[in-house]
Amino acid sequence: MGTGELGRVYQEGEVIIRQGKTGDCMYEIQDGKVEVIQEISGKEVRLAVLGKGDFFGEMAIFEHDVRSATVRALGEVRALTIDKRTFLRRITEDPSLAFRIVERMSHRIREMNRELARLKT
């Protein structure tokens, strides 16, 4: 990591979060891309590819439950870890951040619904 850079660097194929494990933080991608995959009936299904500026793992901030998917690095990835306290502080400093996160989550649900409908046909 160079001077002034934040976050942790993950290498190609490295698992950042694993489906079924308990989490207590979310991540913001500072550089690179990740794939979001879910194991369904013993098979990996790619749900999304996320890049710079995207976030993942946010459900762990809102509810104490296991991770719903695995996120794996596609090439080298730098991601910033954000715990609940930091998240709440950032929301207090910039309330529009909460709206942007809810908007993104809503978009993801809509995309998943489309994909599920496609898989059923």
C-alpha cells in the first residue's frame, strides 16, 4: 500500500466475505472489481460484478445475520472496511449517503428479481 492510500488489497480469487459467515462490517471498493456469488444447490451462481465506488456487505450493518453471498476479487482489488460506528458517523455527516445506499439496495433487489424471473423460464 502506498502512502495516503486506505483500505486493504486483495489478490485475484481471494475471498473477501464468505456466504454463511457472520459479518459486522461493509466494504467500499476503491479500485478493481469483485464478483458476488451465491452457492445454490451446490453450484456457484454469479449475482453481480461490482467495481470502483460500489459497496457490498451492507446487510451486516443493518442486521446481525450471516452473509448472504460470497464476494471474491477479480484481479487486484483495494477495498475499505466500514464498521457500524463509522457508517453511522458518515450518515450523520452526510444524510444523503443513507438515501444513496437505500437507492442502491433497491436497485440490487430489482436486478435480482429480474434474474430470478429469467432463471425460472
